[in-house]
Amino acid sequence: MILADGITLLCSDLQVDPQDIVMVVVSWHMKASTMCEYSKEEFFTGLKALGIDSLEKFLERIPFMRSELKDEQKFREIYNFAFGWAKEKGQKSLALDTAIGMWQLLFAEMQWPLVDHWCQFLQARHKKAISEDTWSQLLEFARTIDSALSNYDAEGSWSYLIDEFVEYLNENGIIQDGDSSHSTQKL
């Protein structure tokens, strides 16, 4: 097993911060089952799939892996992978603090303008672990609903938590009806 200390050394060799989003992409390629660790099989299978057999080749592949986040389908796969990878072994839900950290990392890449409000809302009102359903639906919400919520349908099939988030935005004057001063990048 390569554990947190080994991954920190790998990051040092790759000249990337261990909390850089590219390490999520690396772990996705490794098909890693748990954050901060790689089994020998995960590591070597991932390297082989990426065509990496030296540190130099690994360094050369970093820009490619970073660019994969710009591909809508790959971003979705990486996003969905992150839920299972980041949750504690044996848990069905993702700890709130971990989910918030992952959302801030992933949505910074996607440039979803409501991510900070979402995280504040969860800390103020939810304070519980995040289900896989909520995790998945949030990506769809961020991709399809503009940041002014002008195309949000309260009768839609969003999870209760997303509906409560929209209410929170309206109650706190973050979004007003007809507010189009916010823009969002769609993937």
C-alpha cells in the first residue's frame, strides 16, 4: 500500500500540492478505492493505463490529466468517482466537511458561482453527512440551473436539500426573483 506519507512524497516528486485537483484525476485513473492511499495493483494498473513508466512521463502527463477536467463527460465521471473515493470505508454517506472540501475543489474547476453559498447553507442548516443522491443531483443542478435560478422549477424532481437551498438563497436575499446579474458557466 502507498499511504498518505507515500502520496505526499509522490506529490513532491510531481511538483503538485497534495490538495491539487489533479490528484483527484490521478486517483480516478488509478481507480483508487480510498482517498490518501493506493494499493500496489491500483497504482501499477493506473500507471500502465496512462502509459507511464518513469517520473518524467508522469510529469509530462500532468497537463493532460488537468485538461481532462474540461471535458464534460470526464468531469462528470471524476465528480461521481470522488464521492466513493472520499467517503470513509464502510460508510454510505460522505462526511459534511469532506463533501464541502471536495465541492470547493471540484466546483472551482467548473466555476459554479453558487458553491460558496451552498457550503454556507449546509454548515448553517444541514450539518449532516451527504447522501450519494444529493451528491449526484448537485452536479446536475449546477450544470443546468443558471445562477440567478431563472430556470429553476420548484415542482421539479430535485432533492429536498436542493429545494431548501433555493429557499435559503431567496430568504437571504442572495438571489431575488428576476435577478440575472449572476452568470454561470455550463459544462
